[in-house]
Amino acid sequence: MNANSFGKALVLTSFGESHGLGIGGIIDGLPAGLDIDQEFVQSELNRRRPGQSAITSPRNEADTVEFLSGIFEGRSTGAPLAFLVRNNDQRPSDYDALKDVYRPSHADYVYQTKYGIRDHRGGGRSSARETVSRVVGGAIAKLLLKRHGIQVIGYVSAIGTISATVDKSRITHKYVEDSLVRCPVPDWSDKMLNLIEETRLAGDSLGGVVSCVVIGVPAGLGEPVFDKLHADLGKAMLSINAVKGFEYGSGFQAAKMTGSAHNDIFRIEEGKVHTRTNHSGGIQGGISNGEDIYFNVAFKPVATLMKTQDSINTAGHNVIIQPQGRHDVCVVPRAVPIVEAMAALTIADHLLRSKINL
């Protein structure tokens, strides 16, 4: 199995399975001398972990991170930074009945076809539990970005058919974390919570949208051809489990606009170059222009339902799948720190590649 690494200058390599001994990773290319706030890294994992609220999977994992190398006296040494998060609440027996069954809209069939073997215990490597490594890597990247005044804030802007109107003033970590669904507007948050509960009682699932803003990015990050900044952000987001779509700036709305309405007019403000509007989403020609970078990430409904479903087994026979295991009705609230992590890794990687202000 290839392609378990992300990044070029700052490289995260992840390993582990959903019901194996643990999930971990190695971060290579991290500059020496960076203060590693381990409490902050743990707090980021706590935002992702299951069992954090009544609307998340009841799997009870503390998700405590152990750093194995690359840190001395609280700072990075420049050596590979290795870490491990152990799986303590494993229940592989929950999946015994699915050993020879292909679950609808899961990776079961394609894994079996590609590798000739698959780990049926929660999906193995295809499980969203793999994102533990991304959140740890993203937290380290955030520490590097913080040194350069760059901040990444994600939030839930839609769940199911409910799309929130979010004022820019509400996009803060405090407002986001005050909500169980991580929607920073209380009225919309309550509507989303009610919809999640209704869907849970029906044994069904929901998708939604995570929006993200990256503030303080200097102009000049990204490459103009194949490594465009928005292309790498898109790859980062589309590599997350259950993601079905990515748009940055004006996105698909740009197709409905005229050029005169869509162009971002330059101006000088306090001696610096800015644009009157930001339809470009902070990126032009694949390179950051100094404005806020913003984008949306669409997540499909959870494929595991708490109701029976038709499918087939490995022998090619029709079967009925009975609901088992512990699952989220909607993964979108827990996906916010994952989206932030992948955005932070992407921006940090390009920051190191460009060596701007380093």
C-alpha cells in the first residue's frame, strides 16, 4: 500500500488501523527549535475524538498522544518527530458478521479487489480513525504557523438541508467550540442539533459542509503550475474520509458571474496591497495574494446506518446487513479539526518550501 505520506518540505507519514494496536505517524522536515506545546496537541485530539458528546460515536477512546522522538526539552530537534496514539476501546467482534460482506458505499469491495485482502474490523486503514495522525500532524503545523501569525479556523456551515448564515465576526474558535455541532451561530446550531437527533431516531445519517478560513497567510505561497496552493488544499481535503467536494473562493458561484462582477480590484491600504473583494479566496494563479484564504468542504452522509440494508457477500450472494457497531449519525462536527489540520499541514508545507520570512 503506497501513498501514506503527505507534503514535500513538511512530510507527514501515517500508519495504523481502526482496531489495531494504535494509530501513529512520523513528521519529517520540521525545523529545529520549535516549541512543542504538548497540551495544545492533546487539546486538538480531544476535539476529534469519539465519545466527546451525545451526538458522536460512543467509542470511548482517550486518544492520548505519546511522542517517541524528535523532541528534547520541549522543543523540536529537527529529527523525525514520531508519535503514537493507542487504540484502547477496540471491539473487533462488532464486525464479525461483516467479515464476508461488502457494506454499501464503504471501501470493502474495492480494498478486496485491489489488495486481495482486507481488514474488516471497522474498515482497517480506510477508517476515519486514521485521521488521528492528521490531527496530531496538523497541531504541530499550527504551532509552526502561529510563529508566523497564521491562524486556521474551521466551522460547520451546513448539515443536511440546513445551511447557516455565518457573519465573519462569529468565525472564532470560541464561538465554534461553544456549539456541540461546531456551528458558531446559536440559532442555526440548535436547528442542526434537532435534525441530527431526528435522523438518529430514524436510524439514518447526514452529511454537511465544513467551511474554513486561513488568516494571516503572506503573499507568495504556492507554485504556478502543478503545485498550485488551491490544488494542494483541494488534494488535502479530498483525501479526508467521506469528502465529496471542495471549492475555494467564489467556487461554483463564479460560473454564474460576469468578469466585471467577479474581478478583485486592487487597492493600497496602509501601504499594503489588498483587494476590495475576495472572490479569489486569497489565491490567484495558484499563489497566495495575502488576503484570507477561505474554502468549503462537502461531506457525504455516513455510510453505516442503524437500519437494515441490502448488499452482497464475497461469494456473490444477496444478503441483508444488520446494523452493528458504534457510529456517528453525522461526522461533520468531528471533521472540523481534521479539515483545520490538513489546511495547516498544506500551508506549513508551502511556507517551508517558499522560505518566506523564515
